[in-house]
Amino acid sequence: MHQLELQLYLTYLLIIIELVAFAWLIIDIQKSKKKQDKIIELENQILQVENQILELEKSIFESEKNIIDQIKEVSISVKRLNK
């Protein structure tokens, strides 16, 4: 009878250890999910900043193009005046 009690005790102990391990696994998965969500949020913020930078670069390019066009017009006007 003593051996049966020991086997039951060990079985209960094993079940408790498995439940604790499973709970720990669930908690770890939840923490990982929160970290993953934070990483995705930060990546979205980076993409927004990169998009803003691209828009600014596009605006600068347009401004440069306009300045070059104006310089060409002034150059043509000066050449006409010098003739």
C-alpha cells in the first residue's frame, strides 16, 4: 500500500509541475505578444517618419526644379538684353 501512495503522490506532483509549466508558458506567450505588438507599433511609426521624409524630399526636389527653371528664364532674358 505504501508504494501506491507514493505513486499517487508523485503523479499529483507531476500534474502540479505540468500545470505550473503550462501557466508559465501561457504568461511567456502573452509577454512575447505584447513585445511583438510594441515592435509593430514602432515599425509603423518609423514608416510614418520615412514617409514624411520622402514627402519633404519631394517638396525640396520640386523647389529646386522651380529655381532651376527660373534661373534658366533669367539667363535667357539676360542674353536677350545683352544682344
